[in-house]
Amino acid sequence: MISMEKINFIWNEIHPEQGNSIARRADPNHPLDYFVGYDENSLMQLMLVTDSLPELPKSSQQIHVRGNLRGDGRYAICFSLTNTVLREIFILLCWDIMSCSYEVNNKLLGISMAIKRFCMWQILLAKSIESKISDSQIKGLMGELAVLRDVCMPKYNSSYALNGWIGPLQSDRDFEYEDTWYEVKAVSLSKETILISSFDQLDVLRPGCLIVCRLEKTSVSDPKAITLNTLINQITNRLKDNGHASSIFLARLKLYGFDNEDIRADIPFVIHGFEIYRVSDDFPRLRRSEINSSICNGEYTLSIAAIQPWRE
């Protein structure tokens, strides 16, 4: 799989030509035909050449989207960056789109995955202009990263552990693996309940785990204090010899909406530990199949004291 550094190198080697679209094949080993370059307006562009034209998302203020019929009868799906301030994020976006479709055997499925991943990035870029990550999301991100560092990475290899962290991809659960899944709730020590934000979050046929991460704000003098930036640096250091895993990690953080220049990323917390609850057939939860079909969605609250029999 091509690295972000290589993608950036290709872009730096190409000289845009006003009035002409110019591009180079990004990765000859990729099953899909991706090209990076510049469009006729000298804007950075990712192009995916396909045999058919799928339904495309609408353009945004940051990225212009279009599909063109080529002279050879194929189609060119083009994503052009209109806000040049976002150059570095756009390179990460392009790498992530190519990465998510790298191992597909079916080209139509790969194209669908690429479009879906682009839509996630498009939402992120729009939100990044409007607002920053919320305080509750920062706390939630700390909980997920603590589980990634202390549960998933020791259990699996780095790349597999990071690929399984799908919370930033707007999934119902935070981590999905072949043998299990994890949903993380970051709460204070005094919290007696946890919020299940949708019917689908725990409605899974196979067993998994609900992990309650207990953490509190603390003072900078606390010897157990850790900040979000420190936690991210610890994980990054573990990945320093794995460029692919490092790129996945950076992409997930960006999709989460994290900005390392946010001053709240240096607020000290103390992570007291995890409470792990086995979610099996008899675990108390709402299932969509048991709810009237006229109810489209909802959330509910679980008592932590009441689920103690399922604690591991």
C-alpha cells in the first residue's frame, strides 16, 4: 500500500498546467485505478477511473465532486480540493480512501467503499470549519484510546488493532474484530449509569464486551495525570516502526475531529481503570427486533450496579 509520504512526493513532482488536467497513477498495485494530480484549474485532485458511474455525493465548499465520461468509454470520478488551506488533510483523505479499498476483490464493492469513506471525510471537513470537538467527545476519545493502548494493541498486532477501531467511522460500536467487539463508555468514578445511544449499539448476535472506562480530571501535579496529547504520543511511539499503522491512526484521529492544537488536549486526567462487562444473550439490552417497527430509533440508560453479574 502506498504511503502518504509517497502520495505527497508524487504531487510535488507534478507541475499543474492551467486549462489542462494532469495526473499520475498513484499505486500500480492497487486493484482500483486511482490517480493524483491537478485539475484544469490547478487544484489538487484525486481521480478514480471506473467502468460505470456510481451515484456521487454533492460538492461541498471544501471539495468539488464530478464524474466525467472519458474518450475510452470509462468514467473519471474527480475530487478537487477548493480550499487549499486543507492540503495536508486532503492528502490524508486520499490515502485513507485508497487504503480502505486496497484489499477488495470486487471492483464495484471497492468503488462503493471509496465513495462511502469520502462522504465521511466530507462531513468531517464541514464540521471542522464550523466547530471543534466537544468536551464529552474528548473524554470519549480518551476512553477509546486507553482501550486501544491497553486492551487491543497488546492482544492484536498494531495494524489489525487499529483497523478494528471503527468508532471514528460512525460505526455503532467502537471496536470490531473477528473474535469479538468492544463498546467503550468513558465516565467519572461517581457515575452510576451509562447511556446507550442507539438501539443498534448493543444489538449484536455474537458476544462482545461493554467497557466502562473510569476517568476524572485532575491537577498537573498528579503523578498519575495523563493528557489526550500524551496518550496519543504514547500510541504513536509504539507505531514508529510501522508506517502503515501510523497512517491509519492519524486518519482515525482526523475522522474523529481531533486537533492537536486544541488546548483541551492538554487537560490532565487520571484513568482509574476499566470495568469489562460480557454482552451475551442474557445481557439486559434493547433489541430492534423486539421494538415496534414504527419506532425508528432511540437511546436508553443502563444501571451499572444492575449489570454487575456480567462483569468479567
